[in-house]
Amino acid sequence: MSPDGGSRSAADGGSPSTADGGSLSTVAAAPGGRPARLSLEQLVAGVSSGDRGILSRSITLAESRLAPDQDLAQQLLVALSDRTGGAIRLGLTGVPGAGKSTTIEALGLWLLERGHRVAVLVIDPSSARSGGSILGDKTRMPRLSVAENAYIRPSPSAGVLGGVAWRTREAMLLCEAAGFDVVIVESVGIGQSESELAEIVDTLCLLLVPAGGDELQGIKRGVVELADLIAVNKADGELLLAAKRAAGDYRHALRMLPESTPGWTTPVLTYSARKGTGLPELWETVLAHRDLLESSGQLQQRRARQQRRWLERLLEETVLRRLRARPGFEEALAGAWQSVREGHLTVPQAVGTILEAAGEDPQAETPRPAA
Ligand code: GDP
């Protein structure tokens, strides 16, 4: 563990962007002000020993758009693969104000007291690395962000290759390799990020609040279907009864939905992040879900399915990016779009025109009549 790791865990996460063109595989400034580049061996040793400074830089490498950084990050992930996969991977989502940060702070500290090492990764597709998220995480989780055995990493910026959630998956693997046995991934974005969250964690927990009225608070049905656990926060004080009532309503509503995990009925719990009541039960439920995944063989299946989707998405993104980089592509796109707007081309015709301009056979995947 790096001696300076504790209070810098969140700040380290905000390592410099690649905007200046500098390689991010470099760490501490060498004499003369030139940053020294860490070798693969040094990175492997640093992450394996739980050095948070090196962990942060490794995650930054994985997020980098520069090819040499990416190569090194991928080699690092391969080298560390034996050390990954062991953590409880818990996803936490909920509308702003549901109490996500209060919950992570309370649950995280509770887990630290029980000897766990807790990493918190944030997914926010709207975030920019230069934004306020670093300070934000420190104020959102003030005690956890300076705790000895915790590590908080802000969201990668929206421009990272392969999507924010998928890069967060790599950060999760690196945290596992660094000895964190609980990885909490929080999605603060609204919309697509919740389903992306389900693509990287084993257990997805949806936080709700005891607001009356709207069934499931306007949260998309798809997200509710993905939830392995629903936790109604703020079950304290005058909200206690409302929380219990809301939990009953949600339980009822859930009966109409398919199971998130075969053989598992999504539990609806009430708890108070502020008072800490119900947190042990929440954690017990996370462990019960994990046990079921493990004993039924679904854990490996789920993770394999996630990786397969990542492979396909990254492939799609890479192919499209390469196509777009071909000479004439952007002009053809602009011209075809203009024609669509003026009613001269249909959208499928426009796609054909653009592909042709980029040197592709626009008919390539259309089945041809047998000769
Ligand atoms: P986030 O936006 O989901 O991260 O929500 P926060 O954790 O920032 O919480 C939003 C508000 O709800 C804050 O004012 C919290 O103090 C409050 N809050 C969070 N947890 C609880 C709780 O268990 N009980 C009560 N009464 N309020 C809470």
C-alpha cells in the first residue's frame, strides 16, 4: 500500500487527460521534470501490492486513447488476470437524490469495519474528466474517500474508447487485482447507464425512495427488470411508514416482471443509509444473491455473457471508427444527409451511398438470389 494512498485515492483518479498528447503510462516526474515511464513489470508489481497511486495510473492508462497506453494497459490486464474475478461486484443505481452516495459511504464504512477493502467506481456518461467529479466524490463520500482501505475513482470521461461502462469494467478488474474484495459501481447517469451497469456487475441494486404516487418512480421498466435487489432508502423518522408502504407496492409491482436472475425472487428491502438500519440485511442479500449465482453456475455464465457483449460492441465501434476515418466518409455522410432531408434519398439509400463512398460494397450483406 502506498503510504500516500489514503487521502489521495479520489484525487488520483483524476489523473491528467490525454489532451496534451502526453502518454499516460508515465508516472512520477524523474529528475529534470520528465515523467518516468513505468514498465509492465513495475505496473504489475505496483497494482499487485495494492499501491493506489499505481492503480490509479493503470486505470488512467486503460482509459487512454493513445495506442501505446492501450497496449500497455491490455498487457497489464492479461498479466494480472489470475488476480481478478474474486470481488463482490455490486452495482448501485437510482435517481439523483435517492441516497446513493450516502448509502455507499455508510455501507462502505460498515464493510471496512468488517475487514473488507472497498473500491467505488462511478459511471457517469455525462462527466468530463475536467469536471467537478473529483471534488464531488470527496464531498459526496467524505469519510470513505480518505479511508485507508477504500479507493474511490471518478467516472471516466464520456469520450473514452469503448464506452464509459466498459472502461469501468477494466478499472474494476484492476481494483480486484489490487486486492479490493468489494467493488461497488455506482451509476449516476440517468437513462442508458443503468443497463450498462448491469453489463459489468454481478448484482444490481436499485435504490428507491419512499415517494408515493408514481409506480416505481418513473424508472424505466427495463431497469427494474434488471435489478437483483430493490432497496427503499430513507426508512427513518417520519418516512419510515411511507418506506414500508412503498416497499409493499414495489413487491406487488415486481410480480408482473420476469426474474432478473433465474431462481431468484428480487427482494425489496427498506433501510436507512443515514441511520445505518437495514444495511446489514442489505449486505446479507447481496451475499445471498452472489451465493446463488455461484452455486448455480450462473456467475461464470453472466460474466461470460458480459464479455461477449463487450467483444461485440467494441468490434462494432472499432469497425465503424475505421470506416469513418476513410477519406470521403464525412463528406459523403453530410451529402447523403442533405439528400435525405430534401427527400431525394431514403435513409437506407443514404447508407448505401455513404458506404460506397468509403470504398465498401453497399450490397455486401444483402442476400443475392441463387444462381
Ligand atoms: P444521491 O444523489 O443518490 O447520491 O443522493 P445523496 O446520498 O446525495 O442523498 C440525497 C439526500 O437524501 C441528502 O440530503 C441526504 O442527506 C438524504 N438522505 C440520504 N440517505 C438518507 C436516509 O437514509 N434518510 C434520510 N432521511 N435522508 C437521507
